[in-house]
Amino acid sequence: MNLPESLPSSGTPDLAALAAKSAVLRRAASLAGWAGGGKRTLTAKGVLRKQDVPAAAAIIGVKAPQAVRSAADLPELHVAWCAAIGMGLLTVEGGKASGGPELKSWPPDDGTGLLEA
């Protein structure tokens, strides 16, 4: 099969628009804005503490179950958390989460930076 090595440049705006509509990216950005505003204490595994789960879930628009052991028990929250870290919106260091290097410039002006996330 002959596949192109890269996408045509004319498709970039369409891909950026699709990325901007991604629920995971929207949730990651919302979560980073909430958690990255200060130094939020995390568990030993680097996820939000149990008492922070209801507020974090509300921020991303999902309902937290009554009983959770950690934020990792709520898949929508865990995926958004991991995405925010991977995108540079959050930094986890020394048992605390803070705004990452990309948080201040989020979202990218032209949208194409979404494709690099």
C-alpha cells in the first residue's frame, strides 16, 4: 500500500478544528486550569487525592461515584489528567501538581499546536 508520508498541508486547519472539539483535550485544559492554579497535593502515585475527585470531576463535566479510592478510579478524569500532563498543561513534581509550561499559552492561537499535543 502506498501511503503518503505526511498529511497535505491543506488538511491541517481541518485537523486542528477537530482536535479543538476533542472532549479529551477540552477536559484536559479545564482540569489543568483548575489544578494548575496552585500547588495541588497528589497521592504517592501522582494522581489527585480522593477528596479532590468530586471537584475535579465537576470541572470536566462528569459525575464522580460515591466511593472512589483515587482519581485513577474514574476513567474520564484519569485520561484528562494524563493528557494534561502529556500536553505540558500540568507539571507533577515532588508530590504536587502545578501549571505546566503550555498552560499560559493554551489554546494555541492558530490551532495547529493542538496537533502537536
